[in-house]
Amino acid sequence: MLLAGLSVLLLLVAAWSLTTGSVDIPVSDILGMLSGSDTQVASWQTILFEFRLPKLLTAIIAGMALSVSGLQMQSLFRNPLAGPYVLGISSGASLGVAILMLGFSFLSDSMVPLTPGSSSIIFAAWLGSGLVLLLVFLTSLRVKNNITLLILGVLIGSAVSSLVTILQYFSHESSLKSFVIWTMGSLGNVSREQLSWLIPVTGVGLVLAFLNLKAMDAWNLGESHAKSLGVNLKRSRIMILLSTSILAGSVTAFCGPIGFIGIAVPHITRISFQTASHRVLFAGNLLIGSLLMIISDLLAQAPGGDIILPINSITALIGIPVVIYLIFVNQGIKVWK
Amino acid sequence: MEVNRTKIVLETRNLSIGYKTRKLSLPILQDLSLELHAGDFIALAGKNGSGKSTFIRTLGGLQEALGGQVFLHGKDLHTIPSSEIAKEIAYVSTDWIQVNNLKLVDLVSLGRFPYTGILGRLSKDDRRYCEEALEITGLNSLRTKLFDELSDGEKQRGMIARALAQQTSIILLDEPIAFLDISHKFEIVRMLSELSRLHDKCILFSIHDLSIAMREAGKLWLIHDQQLHDGAPEDFMLNGRLQEIMSGQALNIQEDTGEFYLPRKRNGQVFILGNGLAYQWTIKALERMNLEVEPTNNPENLTGVKVNEGFWEIYQQGKMIQRCNTILELTLYVHLLKKE
């Protein structure tokens, strides 16, 4: 019931987002273009298919990927503060990008500052988050306790962030600015070609998460009980880590670190659906995650139409009141006490 | 004599259990060769740190043995994948489950985990087993309640229902009654004993309350001095092993009733005259006050307590010095005697 309602809402908001932008395009023309017919204004075609649609899809993917990885991290660590970045994924991506943007400009003055969205930045971010996750992952093979793993992940993340700070300290102003802009996140820099990479990759991450939902229900009872029910703890944990790195890692690579969604949406879903079943929570996170992301994007460009505010601050500004409201209505977040 | 009157479900051969670190292994119990049969109801008792939990976890395949083997239906447990073990051995740990929004019926249906497909959808049979489990544990009326809102006893019954829904031949429970009040303790143990008797399940549970183990268990496995002793609870009394184990400890055991008590230092003696229930309880009260209580039939020259119908009298050399209407009053005035 709730799922159906959210799906309808998602469709409406998605449609609304396609009609919103600095250029006014009538709804009828948008529907026409989507169904394949031509329009009188050629640039509308470009605006819709090269900008608005890719951005909408990016928002949906980012929302889904970050929410599901947040859900996985919270359930794995039984910690309501965990999120997709808790294991240092965003710090790793930042380090990769920082080395590229700041480190190289430090070596040569002549270098042109890179713009967010370029393939080299995506690659650097991916490499950075991948390396940090590999590190966390290798630790996880030795560390049996999830909480120890969580603490190690946080420590590794902090160490990596310090490296980024050092790089920032020594870098030139112009490259520093483009780096800071990158850290604010953006949905608009993903091109159609890049989407054809992002979609299948996050698809794999979501399938991995999906295959692990049943096991995550058993984790609810703690490790011993989960194992006694036949859960392969090691495999399940590896799947969670792998899926989270793929999901959060690729979204961060393409859009920069987008905060808050990954922590808030799992809570919003839990409170709205009042269930411990990960099957339901998974579906709920997909819907609410993409919904919240699209709305954030809409708000980010709403004020004048010409400026687009950093998506990172919008996700926080609209997400936090939602969570606070839900907390008050439910008298506290009671997840694992 | 036919010992193996029932089927062996679980067996250990030269099993040693304990903890392994990278450098050394710390055995807690060694060379265990034991059999568990269908219908067994075994209490595993021993002090804290004696290895009860480790033993149970090793039997359930949740922890590596240091040496030796465990056989499940004749097959080395080590060679069986955990998804298959889960169809034969259910486990209820001491871990306190802390999860929100989990309905009791959903908790119980997690017991069907080993049998459901990749999505965990329940079949008609799965549902039927869950219903049975709820029925047997008497939780039917609480099915839609959230686990969080149940009492400790109900939670424990819920965990047992989950283990039942798992439809295993063996149920291992680690301290299932540790945090319960006394009546729930007996209720849970009695329910488990019925399960083993009526459903031919092999149930092994650890417990540190020896007096309940002595009273309710079909077999007692008592860990003492890194040895596991095996027998009926009554055997432990008759062959003196329990007394031997208890010797050197503060707690003593009453040889005829099997009750445990802490011996007291006596400081004073009191004679008591009377009969019936009030008489029995008066003795208990006086003993609690560290008095040595001597029964007597002779009212002449009595120095002590006379138990009457509904009241008590304190006598000093045959003279009544105080009349009391309750045992509480008696305990307040009995010091009048002690001065002598």
C-alpha cells in the first residue's frame, strides 16, 4: 500500500523534474519528445535528452545506491549512525580526486584545473575509494568482530581525510576551488555515455544487496543465531561490503560525495514501514531514496532557475527536518537500543 | 544391558574444546566422548567459565573444536555446510536480541530460514510449522506483538518457538533461564522437558542453577575441575559425586532432599515444641537467626518456643515470658532467650 503510493509519488515528482529548468518547455512537448516525436524547437531536444533526463536518472540512481548502501551498513554494524561513507569510501574518493586536482597542480603551475565530471576525475575517485575499501576489506578478513571493523573503517577514513587536508593546504587557489566544488556533489555532470556505465554498475551492486536480504534478516538476531540458522557469515559480510563499495563508490565517483541521504533514508524507511524485514526495507529505500534525491535536485535549482545550489547542502537541509520530525513523532530512534 | 535404547543423534569423539589464538590454544575440556540420543533432556551445569557455552557452541558447529570430532547423525560435523546443520541443530544463545519492529510471528518464522528460498518467502508448510511452534509454546495470542514489548519470559519462549519452527532433531540452549524469575525458570525448563519427551527432541541446555537441574533434568552433565561427569541427577547424589564436588565450597547439599543450603555458624540453642506446618516454618525462621533448633516433647522447664494454633509462646525455664502473634514478632522477641 505504502509502496504503491510512493511509486506513484515518485513518478509524479520525476515528471515534474523533467519540466523544471531554466528553459520553459511545455509538458505536452516533453511528453511528445519522450514518446519519440519531434518538436518545433531543436534545442529542447538537446535540453531534455542531454541534460534533464540524464540528471533525473542520475538522481534516481544516486538516491537508490546511497540509501541501500546506508541500509546495509546500518544493519551490518547495528549502528544507526552508520552510512555508506562510514568505511571511508568518500574519503578515499576525495583522496583520489585531490591527488589528481591538487597534487598535479602543485607539481606544475601550467596545469588547467580539471572540471568536475571529467573522466579522469571519475577514474581517480573510483580508484581512491576502491583502494580504501580494499584496505578495509583486507582488514575485515582478519577482524571477526563487526564493531572492530567499523572502528577500523572510521580510523582509516580519518587518516585518508588528513592526507586530503595536507594536499589542500599546499595547493593553488584555483585548483582548490574546483576541488571544493567537487566535494559539494553534483548530479548534473553525468553525461549520457557515462550513464551507460553507471547504470549497469549500480545494477550489479543492487543485485548483490538483493541476494543478501534474507541473510540480513537473520543478522537481526545477532551473529551466533544467524550462523545457527545457516547463514554463511563470511560470505554474507563480503557481499555487503562489496555491494556497498560498488554502490557508494560509483555514485561518489560520478557525483562527488553526496551526504546525508545514505544515513537518513534508511531511518525514514524504517520509521515509515515499521518493519524489520529487509525485503520491505530494501524496496522502501529504493523508492524513498530516489524520491528524496529528485526533490533535493528540484530544490537545488528552484530559487532563480539560473543558479544551481550544491546538492550536498540541499540533501541535508531537506533531509534533516524530515528525520527530526519522524523522531519526534515516534519518540526517538529505536533501532538497536 | 541395552544402553542405546534410542537413536544417537549427536556424538563427540575425543573432543577437546576451548579457545585458539594465533599462537596457542587454551583447552577448557579435553577428551570428551559423549552421546546424545533422541529424547534426551540434558542439563549442562558447571561454574562460570567452566566451558558450558564453549561446549554448546562447539556441538552446534558455531565454534571450532581444538581437537577430536563431533558427529551429527554419524557424519562429521566439519564436513556439513552450516545451511545443512541448521536443519538438524537449533541454537538459542544468551545474546539478548535487540531489534525493533520485529513481530513475534516474524521472529518465529526466521526459524524456517534453512528451508526457504533466496527471498525467504514462506510456503504453506513453513507457515504451518510456525503455527505449531507458537501453539506449543503458548504464544498464539501474542503473535502480532513486537518482540521488544514482550516480557523476558515471553521473549525466551519466542526464541524457543523459533528453534521449534526450525524442525530440528536437536536443540541446544545456552542458559535459557538465566535472566528469568523463579516461576518462569521452572516454566521454561518444564516446557523444554515436555518437548523432549513428547516430540523426541534431543535437548541440551546449560544452566548454573544446580537445584533446578537436579530436580528437572533427565541427565546431568556436570563440569567440574575440567572434567565432565555424566549421570542421572540422582546418581550424582547416591554415588557421592555431587557432595564431593560441592566439598570445599560454601554451599552444602541436603542428602535426602537434594536441596542446597549455606551452613550457618550457630550462636545459641533453642528448644521447640509443637507440630504441623507452623512448626516447620518456625524452625526455618529460627535457623535463619543462626539458632540451633532442638525439637522437644517435654513442656516442663522449657527454654524455647512453643508453637500453638495461630500464636507462639516464648518460655524461659518453664515460664511463659512472651506471646507472639506472628513469626515476625517471634523473631523480634526471641533475643530475650539468647541472653541466658
